[in-house]
Amino acid sequence: MTNINLEPGGWKFDDLIADTDDGIFMQTNKSWSIDDKRLNFQFGTEIAWEIKKGKLGAMLKNATYTGMTPEFWAGCDAICDASHWTVWGIPNCGKGQPPQVAHVGHGAAPARFRNVRVGLMK
């Protein structure tokens, strides 16, 4: 697993939310699964918020998103600027039995992705 980054875009976070009519702002991944070809994936988050008519709404727990990698990245239409960019990391890459120890980091700012399959547990 390499360290990869999503370059900052030009959006302010508040403007990104205001420009989103209906969506979910997901934060803090807690689980992930991706196939050996890196094509199909599923991620689970600790916390999320509804976005309705350009405003953050109700808090949601255990939101998930799933998809196919090329379609997911093709749906990215907005990325927040460098003031929101940070590096997120974990001490293992999630592969192998026993798990491999390999520090992995991914830099990103909040971004918007269209037409993503999501799930919620209420």
C-alpha cells in the first residue's frame, strides 16, 4: 500500500455544504473492505451528518458508502482548499494474516462525490 493524497481544490467547506442540496457529510472512517483488484470497496464511518438544502442537519451513526473505484472517482466534483487539507493515517495496511505492519497515510480535504451508494443504521 502506498501513501496517496487527494490534492486540495478551491472550495471553502461552508460553500461546499451550501452548494449541496441533499447529501451526507461522512467523517472518520472506522472500517474498510476492498477487493484484491482494488475495484469494489466499502467503507464505514463513525459519524456523519445529513445535508439538506445546503445545511448540515441531523447527526447519523454508522454511515457506510460502497462502490466501484473508477465510478467513485469519476463522481468527484468538488474538493475543499488547502486550509481544510490534512493527512490521515493508520499503523497497518489491512492486508495479510497476521496483519502487516506498514504505516499508511492519505492526505485529503473534504470532497463531494455524486451518485454514491450509502447506507445508514438508525
